[in-house]
Amino acid sequence: MSLYDIPLRTLTGEPTSLADYRGKAVLVVNVASKCGATPQYAGLEDLQKTYGDRGFTVLGVPCNQFAGQEPGTAEEIQTFCSTTYGVTFPLLEKTDVNGDARHPLFERLTQATDAEGKAGDVAWNFEKWLLSPQGEVVSRFRTATAPEDGALVSAVEAQLPA
């Protein structure tokens, strides 16, 4: 099964899939509104503004599995993201990224290795996976890698469609 075939839901509950982003570089990020890393929303939005018209999108995936740092409803999450950080990139519904109820998308994403060669469970909020325009995972960045980090920006630029 391709990543494009995995059913997803938008934050408002509408059906979607990564197939909607076929041909684009996509940065999938598990996000949370009450985390020490929450200010990364600003950097993610900067990436969206910088590269969005060049075949790129950030795709935020709210998750409440890390110290209850995403307790809000879909409406609260949307309001927080848009009013606090001006988020314009798409957000999916709140999703489990680890454990028995891990979403199939994260079953696949957690198989990808980071810069240290480590795969496995999501360790914290704001982990990032870069997908090629063909829907393949090409990079995994842990929470400590900020959106403006040179390695992440270079990886995004390398995946922009010609």
C-alpha cells in the first residue's frame, strides 16, 4: 500500500489522503498547542509561505499522546493555530502516532530513520517527515530540529518539484 492510499481526515472531519498532495513535497509534522516546541508553528508557517507556491506543503497532525499537550477540540486547535501563529497549512484530525491505536500513516512513517539512523516510535511533538513528490519518505527530523534548521531547509529545497 502506498502512503497515498492511506485514508486520512482533515481537522474538520472531511475525508482526504496524501494523494491530494501527489506531486508536492510534503512535511508531515505531529503538532501540539501546549508544548515547549509549539513555537515551531511559526517556522512551519514560514516554510509554507516560502515554498508553498513551489510545490510544497506542511501537513500538521495534532496529537495528544505526549503529556496531554493537545487537549483541545478541532475548533479550539484551528482557532489557536490561526490566531496565534497565522497557520495556513492544512491540519488533519487529532491522531494517535504511537501505541495500539497508532494511525496507519504513522505505522509507515515510524519505519523511517532519522539522521542518527534510528527508526521507531515518535518520541515527542513536532517530529517531522519529509515526503518526496512521489510520496516516499526521504527524511525524518526529531523535535530538536527546528523548521528553519539548515539541514531541514536544504532537504525541503531538494524535494521541490522541477
